[in-house]
Amino acid sequence: MLIIENIKIAFGALLSGKMRSLLTMLGIIIGIGSVIAIMTVSSSLSSSISDSFQEMGANNITTGLRKLEQEESVKANGMKFGAAAGNSNIEEKDLVTDEMLAGLRQEFQDKIDAIAISENTGSGTAMKGNASANISINGINDEYFASSKTTLLAGRRINASDIKGNKKVIMVSDKLAESLFNGSNESALAQKIVVYSNGKYEDFYIIGVYKYEENTFSSDSSSNITTTAYIPLSVAKEMVHSDKGYSQFTVVTSKDIEDVSLFSEEIEQYFQPYYTGNQDYGISTSTMQSMTESMYSMISTVSVAVSFIAGISLLVGGIGVMNIMMVSITERTREIGTRKALGAKNSSIRLQFITESVILCLLGGILGIITGFILGAIAAHILGYGAAVPLGSIVISVGFSMAIGVFFGYYPANKAAQMNPAEALRYE
Amino acid sequence: MQKGKRIIIELKDIVKKYYLGKPNELEILHGIDLQVEKGEFVSIVGESGSGKSTLMNIIGALDKPDSGIYNLDGINICNTKEKKLSGIRNQKIGFVFQTYNLVARTSAIANVELPMLYNGIPKAERHRRAEELLELVGMKDRMLHKPEELSGGQKQRVAIARAMANDPGLLLADEPTGALDSASGRNIMDIFHHFNKERGKTVLLITHSKELAYETGRIVTLFDGRITDIRRNMAAC
């Protein structure tokens, strides 16, 4: 009953000095607002990363060579593999051979859906007449598309007979088809293009056109975009005169496997005997799960650090609230004296002013949440992600701003409660 | 003083000092002895600085004396803790101030309800009694107005209604007509007489107006912190 009256009184007092209340709330608004903005951006970022990782395949186990001296740093970021970690030292004996893969496939028949191999032979240029486009050439096996969700727009994918027959066929992106044939995707099919790569010109026939997906991580948005072109693995091996083996491949597990990371350990164990004598390299696996986790932990570390800085602004805001409450109490000394003369207990006076300070902070907090969410949504939009509402941080913010109200309101409220009524009534 | 009447206020050798920092202590009241019976209308007169307001603060349990004994309705106020004092101020004493002291931005009726709110009276009952009291002082038609929208006399009438909210036995009025024109002042005095005669309330009126004092049953004159004269006024009785 008394609390409802107190809330009414508090609103009356705050509304009587709107400008002052708003300025006081500003510290809280900025503090809570920046925390919410950061949380909105980071949760948008997290969900977008999780989406794009899911797209890449949750059942994929990326397996590759790992340089032994680099054990520490590889473990730290979990994303570097033989090829990326500098393959200049990789020798023929280090590579994974077709025999090893056949053995792997046999040993885990029930668990493996496909083994996707993709060997990059470097960048090149695709030409048709006077038109040209930049490409990155990937030699792939027929199981490659099990690991990568690629949408086929026209024609067909590279199949086993292409690889067996060393056929000079190529799958290109719709972007390339557009710039080379500036027409429909179908018109590109069965056309001959010249590919210049590694200092040589070779002719390829287009068999398929796939949809180019703008990746979260790709920054290249110019018209002169480099897209991936797929050729049969056997042809790629011929182009670089290499038939040694692979530094990296992707195991696509069957859908009914529950613990992908457990299976990834089994794969590592399978390769152990082949690499026991190898001083330089071992086999290491990575799942989408572990990559996502390491990304998340990075984002959350950054947002905690930035939130801590925003927390300082909340502290300053809280001191502002305390200051204005002290002023308000001095101004209303006679009112406090009157209330005491009418029979208000010290506790009722204390409650009245704490309520006022809590409401001030709570309003600031709510305005801060709204401002922060708007700013965060704008920032997320500019960065190209959909805005996600960080529900947890909204609940925490509301609670936290109320706590600031109680903490910084207590001292002034207690001062009001302890006033001598006779002196308070005499106050001019 | 007639035997058999109940004593509501009993002051014995009350001394009150103010400390303005050592060694400047200022003694305002130098041993006040006074007894007030239930149902009396007593005026305390004196010039400004004579200690009238200090005495009223002590009688109203807003301040404690440095020495002496004060019993209000049989309760030793000097030994009572603040928590209990707030209850005594709430239920046994009604205050009327020269400057009205209505709570700003709050309607007349909400002001009258305030002491009942602190007394834990349910809303419906609070509202009913506040309306009744405002009607009695002739302010029912303006009960939703805020203090800023009322004249001085109207504010003081609301203040009296507020003082009577918990039906206290003692009404303490400190220069209640000091800031009012004579017609409004007359009206306020009539209300005090009404509560004194019709409802048997003890009224303690602090004033520097001799004219008003002559309307009361007993006139206590205060000079330099001492009672110099207590005169029973037969005409008013």
C-alpha cells in the first residue's frame, strides 16, 4: 500500500523536474545503452557465425597435417592446418595417400558418408574471346559436394567418370558465366574456355554452373571478383605434376553419428601408426563444433572487456544519481520535516527516497536498453548481420539499474530519514 | 485548577539549549513548568525569540529537551525512542503550521489522507474520512486541487483537516493565522473553537496576537524563555 503511494510520489517528484531527471538519467542511459549495444552486436555476430558454420556442415570433420613444432599455436586457434601453416616443408612422405584413405573408409564404413578432397592448384584466369575472369582453381573428387552445400544452377556436377577419364571439364560460378557469356547460365554450358594458370594455357569445357554465395568472411565485393572453379582432381594433379597425396581433406560423417568430436578422435587414432616415425607432421582433426566454440569464446572475451569499460560509465551515472538525490533531499527538507510531524517513520522516509532513486535508475535503464538496442541493430545492420535481441542482458540490465538505484540512493535516503524533524521544519 | 480533570500535557523544569559550537551554547528555555488539562484551549503568547516555537517543538515531540520531564497523555516523551515517537505524533498530535506545510504537487485530499496512510488505514476508509473532514472545514468542493491552486486561508483549512485526520486529542497550532488576512484568520479561529467545544479537543495556540489570545481559556505568557504569567480568561470559558 505504502509502496504504491511512494511510486506515485516518486513519479510526481521526477516529473516536476523533467530536464533535471533526464540529465541525471543520462549517465545510466549511456552506460546501459552501450552494454546493450555491444551485446546486440556480439549476439548478432554469434548467431551469424553459427549459421554460416552450420551451412558449412555440422557433420564435417576437417582433417589435415599438423606441424609438430607448432603444436601450441595450432591448439590455441584450432583453425590452422598443414596447407595454411606453410607447406614449404611438407615432403612426399608426410602426405596422406589414397591407400590411407581407402583404409580409413574401410575401417569406419558405417560412420563415413564421404571423404571430400579439394586441392587448390592456385589462382588463374578464365578467358573467352576478349573477356576474362579471375578464378581460384580447385581440383576435387566426386565426393567433394557432400561436404559443401553448393547450389547447382545449370548442367551437372563433376562425377567419378570425369575423374577416371581425366576429362578437361570445369564447373564455374554464375558470376563467371555472367561476365564471360553475359547471358543465361545455360548458354555457358558446353562452351570452351581457356584457363591460364601456372604459366600454361589449357582448354576446359563448362559442364555446370553453381550459385556463388557471398560468404560472411569474404570481403571482396568488387566486380572483378575471384570465384572458385572446380575441375576433376585427376586433372589438377596432372596440371601441377603431382600425385603424392593430400595435406587436407574433409570426412563427412553419416547423419546418425551423435558425437562428432568423439569420431574425430578415432580418425586421429587411425592415422597414428602412419605418423609415429614422422618427426615433422602428425594428423589433426577439427569439427565445426570446435571452430564455433573458439569463435564464440573470442567474441565473448571482447564483449566482456568492452562491457567493463561501459560499466565505468554506469558507476559515474550512479554517482550522478546520488548527487541529484542529495540536492533533492536538501530542497525538500521542509517536506521531510512535515512528513515526520505527521507521523512518518524513519523507515517510511528512507523507503520513499530509495523508491525515487530506483525509479530514476530504472527509467534510465529502460531508455538505455531501447537506445542501446537501436544503436546495436544499426551497427549490426551496417556490418551485414541481422539484429538479435540479447534477452539475457536486458534482464540483467533492468536488475542492475535497480541495484544502482538502491546502492546510490541508500545514503541520501538514510540522511533524509535521520533528519531531526524540528530542524527540518525550521529549514528555509 | 479543577480536580478530577485529566492532565494531557505536563512539563516540569524543561530546559532547551542550542549548541552553536563550543562555547557558544544558547539556552532558549530556562525551566518551563506547565500543565494542560484535556479539553482546554490554551494560548501561548510572547514576542519573537521568546522561545514559543521551541516550546511547541518539545510539546509536539519533534524535539527533546536537554533536561526536565515531559509527559504527554501519561507517556514520558524524553525516554521514548524515535520509532515510537513517530506513532505518537501520528495519532496523538495534530500540527498546524504558520506556513501550512502542505505537501506540494499533491491534492488537498491526498494531503489529508497522508497521516492516515502512515497509520496504515485502508484506502477506502482514508478517503471517506478525508472527505468528511474537508467538508467540515468547507473545502470539499476543492479537494482535488493542489496546494499551488489554493489561497492561504484555504490551504490552512486543508492543513487543519489534515491535523485532525487520525482524530488526535491534541491540536498544536503555531501562528496559524500569522500569514492570513483578518477574514481568513477569523474563519480559522472559528474552526479551532469548533474542534475545542464540539469535539473536546485540547488546543494549544501559539500566537503573538493578544487579540486572538483573549479568545482562549488560558493565556500563558512567555518572555525570554520563562513563563512570566498564566492567566485564566473567564470571558472565554
